[in-house]
Amino acid sequence: MTVSTESTSSPPSPSPSSSSSRTRARRLVVVLGGLSAVSPFATDMYAPGFPEIVASFGTTGSAVQLSLTACLVGLAVGQLVLGPLSDAWGRRRLLLAGSALFSVLSLVCALAPSVVVFDVARLLQGFAGAAGLVVGRAVVSDRFTGTQAARRLATLSVIAMTAPVLAPVAGGLILGVGSWRLVFVTLSAMGLVLSAAVWAWVPESLPAERRGTGGVRAVFAAMGVLLRRRELIGQLLVLGCGLAAVFAYITGSPFVFQDGYGLSPTGYGLVFASNAVGTVAAGMLFGRLAGRVRLMSLLAAGVTITVASMTTLTLLLAVGISALPATWACLFGLTSGFGLLLPASTTLVLAIGADAPGAASGLLGGTQFVLGAAAAPLPGALGGTTAMSTAVVVLGFVLLSATALVTLARPGRGPAGRGGAGSRSTSGG
């Protein structure tokens, strides 16, 4: 043990520098949390205003719904592109540019004269907002390791999963005092606040000597290297299929609870919010257990809970037991299991791809949104959306997640360590 030459016999008191360091770390996590929340808010906050937007542009509902698809595409592509670029150009400048452009493009949405301009602006808004998600995770990977990284990534995951629940509520409140355009003015203001916060509290976390060499092409080639790692592919599929299950649940659940069980929109909102609490509570539990329990064990627990919950629901429906409490409880199990799965798999992906954290983060975000977008319409693909069709689709994806965990995601060399991804080398496949 190394002892400072200035130590005395009395216990050392916390130094001002360590206190200042903790304050800076807290501020950093707060800003990164805001960056993680703003894209989900942009995705869902305007949903209550869809009918008003249709009337405002004199267009169809499908044309306005296309704006949601455009935003999701922008988020997926943005993460795949901006993550690797941050390995070459650094984190801070992309966070500043992304936040500023998000603010500008939100204002373009607010002032859009036609639905075509609106849809294009939404695509670009999603791309700009992706910077906060993908680069924010890379900053955590730069600054923290092991248990500290796991806990901070769990915090960001909880925020990212809570934001979609709060966003429509916030949007409804804004629509109570103004038009749908005010929603995007609010998003623009959020972008400005985040730009100022990044400028003040997010220093560059990737020094020039640690950045990718050989230009942008070489940095994107690093993504190809990552994709040759079996363990990383497995973790991407575990998380991507898990999120796809959640997206299928989100799109199917309004029909299940309102059309199938006769709940009012308010009643459904309470069910949805209570299930979201399961995700938040599980994420908080993960933060407490990280460092004491192996990450692979926490991940396996999360996957097992999702599979057990959806298998139970599907069997109950198959034998004719379709009761609101049972369906509600099983879907609560799904969201709670995902609350463990999400931060565990995210931490493991970034640890496995620690030699190119931006590229790893980009693959992580891109996989999530691509599989999520593909899964969203499946509960109603064969006609009406029912409890059984939703349960079957969700069960299929959680089984795929479990299969990826068992066959691909196991550590290649050595066990996954406490609070980290294990002793596995990240220099090769």
C-alpha cells in the first residue's frame, strides 16, 4: 500500500480536490442523463398532438405517423455514424454540435409549413439527438471502469427508459396551454439548455493521443473488427431482442388493455406507468448489486425473468385464462426483467469493445433501434392486435434473447468479473 509522505497519525480528511472531483462527476452524470432523456422526449412528447398536427397540415394520419418512423430512423443511423466518429474526432465537439443542431431542428419542426418539411426535420432531429445517446455512453466508458461504469450506465438506462413514460404526459400538459408547435419550441429550449450544460460541465474525455488513427475510414473499420467478436455479437443480440420485446409490448398493450380488457385511456396509462416503475426499480436494484454480483449473473437473471413471465402469460392465454391481473403481473415481470437486462448488457458491450467505445456504443444503439422498429408492428401483423398475438411476439423475442445469451454471449476467455466484463482481451475476436 502506498502512503503519502504527508500522512500523519490522524485519519485523513477528504481533500478539497476529491470533493471537487465528486461534484464534477455528479454534474457530468446529470448532463449525460439529460442527453439520454431528450431523444425519447423528442420521440414521444408530441404523440398526444397527432390529431391536431393532421388538421394543421391538412394531411393524413399516416403522413404524420411517418414523422415518428423518420425520427427513429434518424436515431438508429445517427448512433451508427456518430459513435465511430467520436472515436476519431473526440466526444465534446460532437456533443456540442448534436445538442445545438437538435435545438435548431426542433425549431424547424415548430415552424414547418408542410408535413414534408416536418417529416424531413424529424429525420434530421433524430440524427442530431443520437449524439447525446451514443456519445454519452462512450464518455462513461472513457471516464469510469468496472463497478463505477456499471452504476452510471444503470443510471442512464433508467433515465432513458423513464423518459418515454413521462414524455406523453408532458406533451399533454403543453397541449393544454398551446398548440402542438409549442411542444417543439419546448424541445428546442431543452436543446439549448443541454448545449450550455455540455459546454460548462462536460470536458473532453478522449484525449488526442487515444483517438483512432488512420482517418475516418480506419475508425469505421474498427467497427468491423468489433463485429468479429462472438461475445459482443451475442450481447448485442441479447439486448436488441430484449428491447424488441419491449417495443412489441408498447405497441400491443394499448389494444390489449383498452380493447381487450375495457380500460379507459387513463386506466391504461396507470397500468403502463406501473410497469415502467418495474423497469426503474430493477435498474436501481442493479446499481446496488453491481460490484457484488457478477454482471453475467445479473444479465442471466434479467433474461430468465422475462422468459418466465412471457411463457407464463402465453400458457395462461392458451388454456383460456385471460384475466387482467394475470396479464398485468406477467407484463410487469417483462419490464422488471428488462430493467436488469438493459444496464448489464450495456456495460458488458462497452467493456468488450473498450478499445473503440464510440464504435461499440454506436453498434449498441443501432442494433436496439433497428430491432425495436422491426418488432413494433408485429403484434398486429396478422390482423387485430390481441393479448395472444402480443404475448406470442414478445415471447418469441425474449426466447431469441435467451438463445443469444446461451450460445454467443458467454465470455470467451475467463469468467465475467465482478462489476466488469471479465479478464477477456479486447484486442481480438
